[in-house]
Amino acid sequence: MEIIQNNDWVLTIDLNGGRIKELSYKGEKVLGTFERIDGKQGNTHICCPNFGGEGMEKFGLPFHGPFRNLEWNIVYKDENKIEIEIESLDLKIKQIFGLTDSFEQRVIVKNLSNKSRLINMAIHNYWDTKNDWQGTKLNNQLIDELVKSDSDQKLLSKNTLEIPGKLKYKWDLEGFKYGRFWTSFKEVEEKKEYDSDYVCIEPSWEKQGFLDKGENNLFGLATFEFKQKIEI
């Protein structure tokens, strides 16, 4: 595990998968690692070149892409910044994490081939909700039904996230268009029982299923960049 921190923020990164194991502000967990009701463990990671199950049948890609299960390399690290990168599938991906008065994550995706190709990009954020995500508001709108229906909606470049009993977050995005709302569940007597200690709000470039349309969008040797910023 790699840890960076300043006076208020602490970030723990797992190089296996390039994952955020935990992000906290003044001791309060913002993003975390959770044992899910379906038996899996969840924490924040990137999804590239596919989001969810898109491209699995057509291109033979693993769910959410391979990078969340590969070993990343450290490029640079100091007290409050770490850069990690990886190469696979003719892509070079760099993640840059920084802590100032806010948390910032930049993701730079470069096409290493001369041929145009198709990619999608998302960050699978696991937001800590302490005990219950119901009543959470994004930009003053309740998200309960979006989570229960595993839905997408457009995101703004500047967002406000309010989780009951937690701090209020400003959440700025660059390069992302949509948000996916979800939490794990299991069926009990034909009713759904949901996890309650986290909620996934996942910014994505395109909606799930974009890859299956087969439209090239990353030209040869071109680069795309994405960013999320969280502040109190």
C-alpha cells in the first residue's frame, strides 16, 4: 500500500489494480473499501477501455476492463502526490493523485498504436455513507430511485453531494458526461436487500454499452484526459 497525506487528507493506494483503498478527510472516510452483500470486496478503481459488461462479447474484454486487476508502477511520489502508470492493450494509462486543500485525481489515457480505436472510461467511486445512502442528494436531487434502478443520468462539471450524517462535498469533473448510480443487493423473498454503508456514483465518459456500437473515438497516438476533484 502507498500512503500520501497532508494536514487534513489521507489517501491509501493499492498498486494492485491502481485502486483507492481509502480517502479520508480529518478522519472521516470519503471513499472506502467495503465487503459487499454479494460476497465481493469493492473499492474505487478505473474502468477502461470498457465500462461494465460492454465489449465483453464483441471484443473479449473482462468486466470493467483489465487495469483494475493489474499491477501498476510508481512514476513519482512525494508527501502529498503520487503518480502511477501501466501499459496494456496498446494503451498507456497514468493516474495522478494529489492532496492540497482538496483531493484530485487525473487519469491520462494514451493510444500507443497508430490506429484509431474505441474506448470508454469511468471511475467506479465507492462513497462512504456510514449507515445508509437513502436520502443522499446530488445537486439538491434525491438519488434513491436512481440507485435502486441502477440508472444513468448526465452529470454537471460542478456538482454538490450531500450524504446524510456526512460532510457536504463539492465534486468537480472534467471529461465525464454521465453518472451511474448503484449499490450491491441480494434478493430475499422476492425483495431486494441493499448494501447500506456505501453508494456507488460512477462518473463515465459514455454510457455503458457505448463500446458495442463500434465507433472509434481515440485516434492513433492521441491522448484523452479525465479529472475528478473532491473538496469540502
